[in-house]
Amino acid sequence: MRNEGLLYIVSAPSGTGKTTLLRGVMDYFPDVSFSISYTTRPPRPGEREGEDYHFISPQQFQQMVEKGVFAEWAEVLGNRYGTTLDSIRESRSQGVDLILDIDSQGARQIKEHFNGGVFIFILPPSLEALKQRLKARGVDEREMIQFRVAKARDEMKQARWYNYIIVNDRVEEAAEQLKSIIIAERCRRERVLKRIGLSKL
């Protein structure tokens, strides 16, 4: 008997290293899918359509909002991001575990739409460490870095309602913790018993 696919919702302030962690986890679990969001922001160097995001215009995004296509959507730093209902339903119905990389606004919406989601928040070791990481990546001007750090302070307050919190001090250690969460959730009593046909005994 096939279990319904699990939803892993991962959130983190910008610059925390979430993307690096998720790439490592996806390599480790080839049977886990990554939810590809829609966004109105332009592609960054190296990003590919349909692999990193679906890049669409603000007008297209608004039309999708009005049609009720999204399970969640949010505006972040002037750009919109969203995950479609159909993409989640299809993965879950096929028994495929799905990772959603979304902020806390979107995570709350997912919590309202779907039962059984696993909510994971990635924290930096400190705000000062986050500031240094943002500087080191060399993408933002000083004012934007200050803005991102201030925004991160507010976002981190949301971590208290997530199921799990990982502090990304050392990438290797944080990646192992994220893998452990996925494995542990797959080993929950009710899921294992259902899979082997013993849930009603």
C-alpha cells in the first residue's frame, strides 16, 4: 500500500545557506522531489527555467492568483513567489515526498491547506554571522545587506512554530541533521505500518 507523499517545508532568512543544504539533501535522496516555484523576479546567473524556478511576468502571476492556482504565494523584496496546488497534489497522490523552499508567509498558507506537513527552519549561528555571509557572497550593496539582516531578525521569530530548527554553523553537520529529519519522518509508526499493510491490525 502506497503512502501519501510527505511535504517538507524548509524556510530560512536569505544568506543562511539553505540552497546549499537542499542541494546536498536532494543528491542524497534521489526519490525526493523539489518543488519548483513560480516567480516574477528575473533569473540570476546560472539559474535555469523549469529547474530553479518558473520565471513569469507580474501580469501572469496576478492572473494565476485570481484563478486560485496557488497553494501559497508571497511577495518578498518586491518580487512574488508561489507554489501551485496541482504540483503538490500530484506529488502527494503519487507517493512522492516533496521539499518546498518557501518563506514563513508561504509556510503558514501550506499549513492551512495541507495536513501532515513537516516544517523545518534553518537559522544562522548569529545575525553577525549572517551579515558576514551576505557580504562574502558579493551580490548586494551595503544598504541591501542591512535590509536583509533586519528582515532576517523578523523572520527568525517565526521559527518557534516550526517542527524542527537547524542552526547552519557547519554545512556538513547541518546537512546531516536535515537528512536525519527526513529519515525519521519516513519511519513514523503509522507510515511504516500502512506501507506494509498492518495499519488496521
